[in-house]
Amino acid sequence: MLYALCFLLFMIGLYCALVKKNMVRIVLGIVIMEYAVNILLIMIGFRIGGEAPILSPPQGLPLKTSLQSVDPLPQALVLTAIVISLGSLALMVSICIRTYQRYGTFDITQIRRLRG
Amino acid sequence: MPILFYVLLLFIIIAALIAVETQNLLSSVICIGAAGFGGSLIFLFLKAPDIAITQITVEVLALIILIRATISRDKTFISGDREFFSVIVSVVVVLVLFLIGTRVFDTFPKFGEPAFAVETKTEQTASKHYLTNGLKETGAANIVASVILDYRAYDTLGEATVLFTSILGATVLLRKQAKIKVQT
Amino acid sequence: MNGMTIIVKNISSWIKILIFLFGIYITLFGHLTPGGGFAGGVILASSYILLTLAFGKRVTDENLPLWLASRLDCIGALLFLAISLVGFLFGASFFFYNFIQQKYLAQHASDFHLVSAGTIPLSNFAIALKVGASLFMVFLVLSTFRPGEPAQQE
């Protein structure tokens, strides 16, 4: 059920990217999709009652923590994906600013030359 | 405990819906910021403090970049959808994808019981290896840091390349000297 | 961009040092506590962004101009690549051989220290340099870009 809510969030982003006319709003739809994917990936590795995968000195023994910790592998994947999303967001925003400066609008139906 | 996740996810979904459907572009960007901070909270409660810190800092920078893009533009009130027929087709496609896609989650492991380290299974998965041998082999107490910088550092090198390329594209798109040189 | 009022300037001149120190802490202790190179780099960039927003662009041009930010970006990327390649000198056959840590653990058996993780703090430092410099460079380019200037000439 929680997975389905994440998928609903993804679908809201997809709807926003498909239907809206404003360029910045399409970018916001892509950002919402990134949130949904990140949250879903972290949720798959979650364990009820588990602890964060950071060992502390009195806890010591690493062998015991493999059955008490959450999954560290999706966290490592998502950590890089968040920073990449910021870089791609900067790229998309700069494309939007250039297009606005060239055509004077954010409306993609007004920009004739984008229609192949 | 899962009630907390339901509440936070509903908060994120409501913020996303307001961001999609509101008229003003600036308030839409601010609602995206609310969704991002809710995401940071949900990462914190999902026992991922690394990602919570990264998400909350990245969200501040993303808000600054997005507000820079939207503020001081004349027409920030362009709203409305595309033509009627394409809107209908898009909504139908999205709904059908949602209804089909929810069937996929039946094959997922149950929430709160990850598939990587069930006690009855004896085979050695990658996550179990990282958790049991990570401190001994890399010396890092933070298993996530040992995964992204030692076991799978090649991924991080590729990530650095992707970040470099996207930043390069942004700066090339926004520079202002080149056009002047072409003119003269 | 002349900066904001004197209240904002006074407060941010104190706050920016604390933010910078927090970024360095997050970066260097990324293998023992939550954090790491990515979050630390973004925090370092945000301290300079605060400086730019509060004091205007002229102060930033004296402290960290655009060419220096792009050089730091390249230095961070090359440092990370160098860390991956240096392991070949110590007899490894793959990238990112943790060459310091193998020698260290032969002599000391202690964990949970700043130096106990081999190349991981160095990699964290390189990534923080790269991420912080590149994000600050994007912010600088976005904030100094004035729409309408080159377009009129086309």
C-alpha cells in the first residue's frame, strides 16, 4: 500500500509533465518523479525495528548487525542519484531561461520552432 | 509505526498536487520545496540519515535555482493545459498505467521485511557481505560511505562525470561572451 | 546586486563561518557519522551562496571568482581520478584499491578513528571539492546572467 502511494506520486509527476503547457511546470513534474523513485528505493530496503547502517564503538560486532540493520545498498544508490538530479535540474532550468530569452514566453505551444 | 509513513506520504502527495494545479508559478515552486522537505523527513524516519542530510541541503539549493528561474519573469501566470484531446489521452494513459502498475507491487517483498537478509536464507547476498565485512575490510563505520567510496566507487566516478557534464552544459548555455565574439 | 540591509550583512558575516565549518566537519567525518562528500560539498557551496546573496556580487568576485570555481571543479574531479589510479602503484589490478588502509590495519587493529578508513576521507574531500565548486559555479552563472542582452544582437 505504501508502494502504491509512491507510485501515485510518480503518476502525478508524469501527468504534470505530459499535460501542462508551462516549461517550468514540466521541470517540476520531473522533480516530483525523482522524489517518488528515491522514496520507493529507500522503502524497499527498510526493516521494521532496524537501525541505520552506521556502526558505533560499543555496538562493535559487525556480524550481529547484519540482522538488525536496514539495507545499505539502495541508500548508496539514492545518495548519488539526488546530487545528479540537482545537476540535471540546473541544466533544465538553464534551458528554460535560454528559451524564455529567445522567445519571450514559457508556453511551449507558442514556441513554433520546437515543433519539429 | 507505518502510520507515520502514510501521513508523510500523504503530505508529499498533497504538496505535489497543489504544485501541479495551482495558478501562480512561484507558489508552485514553493510547494515543490515543501514536498522535498517532507521527503527529507521520510528519509530520516526510514533510517537513512545520510540521505536525509543530502536531501535537505540539495533541496535548499534547488529552491534557490528554481526561484531564480521563475522570479522576475513577466508572464509567470501561464497555466492551463494543452488541447482537449491530448489531455484526455494523457489522463487515460496515466490511469491505465497506474492500475496496471499497482499489480507489480504484489511481487515485491512486504514492507519492513527486506529481501536481502532473511534469517532462514543462508546464501550470501551483497548487502549482507557489506554489513558483516564492511568495517573489517574498509575501516569505515558508515557502511553507506564504504559502499559508495570503496566497494562501488566506480559508480561514484561515473556520477562525478555525469555531474561534470550537466554543469558544463548549464554554463555553456548561459555564457554571454561567445555571442559577442561571434559578432565582432 | 548591491546586497541587502545591514542587519542581514552583520548576521551573515558570522553565520557563513559556522556554515563553512559545518561543511568541513560533515566532509571529513563522513565515514564515521552521517554525511559524506556530497552533503558536505553542498553545504560548502551554500555558505558561499549566502555570501553572494547578502553582500552582492562584488564581494564574491574578490573571494571566489568564476574562473577559480571552475578550476576547483576540475581539480576535484582529477583528484578523485588520481585516487582511483594510485592503487595500481601498490599492486592492485582494479580501480580504487584502498592502499593506505591495508598497511594501516597490519600495524594497528583499531577502528573508529579519522585515519582508519584509508582513502575514503581523501575521496570524500575530492568529491566535496568537486560538488561544491560546480554547484557554486552554476549559481554564479545563473545569478549573473541578465536576460535580454545577447538576444538583441541576434
